[in-house]
Amino acid sequence: MKITFPYMGTTLAYKKFLDLLGHETISPPKPNQRTFDLGVKYSPEFACFPLKVITGSYLEAVEQGAEVIVTSGGHGPCRAGFYGELHRKILHSMGYDVDVIVIDSIRRDFKTVMQNIRRIKGKNSWRKLLWAARLTYRLIKALDDFEMQIQTKAAYEVSKGDCWRTWDKIQGILENIWTDRELEAAQKRCQKIIDQIPIREVPEEEKIRIGIVGEIYVVMESSVNMQIEKVLGDFGCEVRRSHYLSQWLDDNVMPKFLGKSREEEILKKGEKYIQIQIGGHAKETMGHIVDYRDQGFDGVIHLMPFGCLPELVCQSIMPKAMEELNIPVLTIALDEQTGIANNLTRIEAFIDLIKNKKRKRISRAG
Amino acid sequence: MKVGIPKALLYYYYYPFWKKLFEVLGIETIVSSSTSKEIMDKGIEFSVPEICVPIKVFTGHVAALIEKADYILVPRMVSILKDEYFCPKFMGLPDMIRYTVPGAAEKILSPSIRSESDSISDPKHYSEFVDVLGVSAKELRRALKEAEKEWQRFRMLSKQGHVLSDIYRFLEEKEELPEITKEEDPFQVTIGLLGYVYNIYDEFVSMNIIKKLKELGVRIITFEMLDEGEIFRSIRFMRKRLFWTFSNKLLGAGYFFYNNPSVDGLIHVTAFNCGPDSLIGKMLELDSGQYEKPFMTIRVDEHTGEGHLLTRVEAFVDMIRRKKIKMRGALNHENNFSIYGNNAGL
């Protein structure tokens, strides 16, 4: 049984998990124009952009021979929770005989979730499953740790492109680990490579830090967000995202009794703007903006798929929130109409504004 | 003290309830006037451009009431069925209004509805009323009970097969309810009209599609006329139901219409960029071929183009009527205007 999965962020970790369990996995290619075209052609016209991209990447995986799709479910009330069902329907109506395994929230439907986990476990022992999960978790932690370092260093690299080239190299190295010991050795090696990237010294008061918040798919998947982290790095900005895979796992998979999660803290911060959880990541988005302000970030870029239900609520609140929090926020809606030049201009202007504001503040202080 | 009730969104489903509730509590209410160009423009001014038209309409109504009322009813609709919700925009509606309409922040009255059925009369949703409006808990309980009774009466009228616009004319202006056309005439065209109450019954948004269909002699069935049990039975085949109760009702009604031989065709009225509808519309469209029933989508937004709506509705009804006539053998040859062909996605 050839397994595939939706493409989001550092997919080598998902592949690793399935590989460790001895499955034959097919990683869909990183979303590109062809993926978008396929997705747009076969998805509902007004569906949200992530659904279309994922449709496209499933189709590409199926072309390569994938027979089973493993994806996470959701409990609403945003459309993302229904992706699995709709994708199944689309693929079947196109005549592809693929099986879509949707791992739902265990609280919603315990029996089906256990059944699905058993299917992924296959003939492996429970011990092996746990071992694979643990190793994958450590791998994801390591990946996120390196990525954050890259996101910081890219702002100050001496020769352009160094950092993101290194990031590709690191992913290549971490792709080939099979045991805990190999992972540790690889981590040391990667750290050394990162430390070797030459950077210029920038005084603390001139550093610019930008947070990226919004809907998880467009925040995490660089191919649909115009590689925004790279763009910001080239403008000399340090970047942090509101979503990292390891945090998502901490918040959604780890049992609650292991301690108060960071998510709760963030939600608390967002409460002033959106009182209850309204689905998707709307409340988190507001919470993260407050959090970035508290951490002293200089600006926030809010990414959302066009027509995203929960993020539209955020966007409505944004003008007032910006005023109250005194932090600039730029909202960018993304979809298959990739107006890259237009968006790049907006980002550049936004960064210029932040730089000017900062310079003024410094000169006034001096 | 005056409480303003915006004539938008779930006003069309719950107004008799709210009206009675405030009446018994002895609180004066004011309802905004029907959606007009001015209200629409206000709504557009204060909301994000890409949000759906019903939310813009609601924003406009709040803005129209802001000067006239001391409080404005902006309910936070969370759920009316276990494990199901409303669209995120309903759940975040008070938050959105608070930060978009100038002057609304202090005037919002937002009961938080987390019910397990359509009935929203549990006093625990309305605890805010006790603090803000200064009514006693006992009064509130009594008023809610009466409101519930009134609302059930209103729902009964719907289930008898009356469209909401007729019911409101009956309740508010004491006009007589029109007789319900029985299905005796073999050439009577019956159309299942799918769409949320706030799109279909807002005459500005839907360009009064109800009246247009009635003038064409069409019998209309909408989801609120059907029994809940019946609706949910017809989507039992789905492995995972949608998260939105009203969308489930529309979908259920859609499949009910597909399975019901007395319904000749379906018209789906949806707002541009409506998230839930982007899924249910596609599902019904994909299945329309299988059930051999024509399905048409009418997408509405703040731009009005009444001419095109009339043309499409007329053409759709004509097509169905001709098909009916032909099937009964009243038309013995096919002329130049073929009624055949794939009409999905018209």
C-alpha cells in the first residue's frame, strides 16, 4: 500500500514517520503552478485556497501511484475540518480508487480514530509505533529549531541566499536519519553548518522583527505564500511564524495533563478581541498579534486564504486592534491569482514604513 | 430604554421569538427598516470588502440603528445542535461589530446561544439580560417561556407550507395567508428553493425571487417548511456531517427534494464567497445528474442586476414546464429549442 499525505511545511517529517513504520510512501512534489492548476480545475470554485492546493497535490501523488491518503481531520466549524470528505468525493468522482484515512480528533470519534491508527500501525508492534512517533517528534523539534535559527540569521547574511541554501542542505541531512543516535549526530553537524554562515553585525536597535500570523496552511507552506519568509529575510527582517509543526503537535496531540500549553496562553491574549473560539485559528491570530507586541516585535503580517471564514473576522477587527496595540499589521489574502509583484510591493512599502518609524524613534531618543 | 433589532441574518428565523420576549419584559423594541440602498452602502463602508453580503447587510442595519436605540441585539450564535456550530462569522459577530461600527461597542446586547435544538429559550443563554437590562431572573424565565410558545406557533405556520414573507405579512400587517396550492394540476411546477433565510427573504439581496417565482405560477418549497427529522434522515448517508446546522439543513433539504418526486427542480441562492455554501453547492451540483433533476445556482452580492435574475429564473421554469408537458405527451415533437443537455452549473 503506497501512502501519501497533504503537503504542508517540512513534509520530510511525515514521510519519515511512515517510512519508519515500513510503509512505502510517496511524497507529493512541492506545490507549483501545475499543482495549483490541477487543484483549481477539480475543486469547487469558491472553496478556500488550501483545499485547492491540497486537491492538486493529491492528484499529483495519485499520478505517481499513491493508493492511500493519510490526513488530519478537524472538528469545525471552519471548512478545513471537511477537507477529507470532500477530497474523497472529488477523487472518487474522477475515477481514482484511493482510500482517504482521516485522523479525527480523538474526542469526537474514539472508535474510528483507533481503527485508523491501527491501520497505519500495520503489522508493527505498539512499541515500535511509539518509538517511531517519538523519533519523528524529536526530528520535528530539531527541524523547527534549525528553521528558527535560519529565520533569524537570514536577515543578516553576508552573501544573499546563503541561509536558505543551508536550510535545504539541513533538510537533506535530516532526511537520512533512521535512529536516535543518527539524529543526534546529524543535529550536531547541522548546528555546525549554521554556525559557519557569515553574518554582518547589526546593532540591536536597528534590528527588525516581523511576526507572521494567520491561517495555518498559508503560514506554513512557503510555496503558496510567495516564500514570504525569504522575502522578509532579503529585506533584512528577522521572522517568526505563529505556527510550527512541533507546536501544533504539542497543542493538538500531546495529552492535556502534561502541563499548560502555550496555546492556552496565546488564546488568553486573544480573548479581548475574539471572546470565544470561532474555528480555524482566528482567536490564535489575535492572540499572537498581542503576543508579538508584548515581545517587542516591530510588525505583523497577517496571511489568509481569500474568503477564509474565521480570518475574515480577524481582518474586520484588525484596524481597531492595530490602533489599540500600536503595532502595524498588513493583511494579505492569498489565492490562485498569484499577484506576486503587487504583494511584494505592499510588503516592501510596509517594511519601509516600519524602518522609518523606527529610525524616527531612535533619533528622537538620541 | 429601547432595544434595536437589526432586520438581517437570523431576524428572519427568530424575530417572533425576540419580539415576544421584549414585549413581555416590557422593553420597547425598534426594528430597522427593510434593506435599502442606503443600508447596503453603510454596510459596505464599515465591513471588509471580501466578506459575504449578509454580514455587510447586518453591519448596515446596526449602523442604521445606532442613533435610534440604547441597545442593539447582536446575538452570538454558537450552536443549535450538539457538536455542530454556526459559521465562524456568526460566532464572532459581536466581536466584529464591536470593532467595526463606530459607537457600537457600548450598545451591543449579545446573548450567547449554545443550544441543543432550534429552540433558544433556555434562560442560561440570557444571563446578560439580568445584568444589563435590569430584569429579574423570574421575569426573564416567564418571558422566555411565552416567547418560545409564540415562536413555535410561527414555526407551525412555516411547516404548513407558507413562505416566511407571507407569514410576516400575516403576523405584522394582519394580511391573510394565501392558500397553499395543492398538487392537483399535473402541470404545476414545484421548485425546491434552497438558501439561507437571510438571503432568500431579504428582498434587496435576493431581488425578491419569491415574488418572481410566484408570478410564474411556481409552487415553492423551502427548507424551513420541512420537518427536521425528515431533513436529517435524508443526509444520513454522509459519513461525516457538516459542522454548520443551517448548512446541514439546506443539504438535507436538497437531498429531500432530489428524492421527492413532486419537486421538479432546485434553485440554490447563495451569497458570493459564502464558505459553507461553496461545499454544499458543489455536492448538490455533482449529484444533480444522478437524480436527473435540474439544479441552478444563483449567486448574489451587493451588486444588483435584477434583469439577469429574472431571465434566468424564467428560463429555468420554462425549461421545467416544457419538460413536464412533453413527458405527459402533450407535446408530440421536439422543436428547435431543445430542452435536453447537461444543465448542471447553469
